[in-house]
Amino acid sequence: MARRDGLPLRLAAVQGLDGILRLLLARGADLSVQDGSTLARAAALARLGTMQILLEAGADVHAGNERALHQAVSSGSAAAVRLLLDAGACHG
């Protein structure tokens, strides 16, 4: 039985397992159950490739009151912040 809570997707993203992340998304993993937490965790760890995959798959850059952007800023990664701003995150 497939998990519906998004844990496999979140684990793949946090661990930077981009190949597995792509496979899960290709097999129908649902980003909507994440409420932006997977993107925010990837941003906190400045996993740029993972963030790009999630954004391309439709991750909501605005979820959780711009949580991903806040995490990217906290990580100190200008590249992560730029990626989210370029994807439409609000900074004001």
C-alpha cells in the first residue's frame, strides 16, 4: 500500500536523494500533502537541485507563509534565496 502522508517524498528531499525524488514524483507522489514543508526543509539545507526539482513539480513557493524563503535566508545560502525569489516567492 502506498503511503499518503508524503514521508518518502520528504525523506528523499531532505537527504538529497534527487533520483529517488524524481522517481517518486514520476510515480504520482502528491506534493499537496506537504503544505510546503518539503520545499522548506530543502531550502533550510540549501539543497538547490532538490529545490529545483520540487519547484518544477509544482511545489507551492508561497506555502506556510513563505516558509521556504525564510528557511533559505536562515541557511545563509544566497543561491537558495535567489532560486525561490526567481520562482515567485514574496520578500515583502
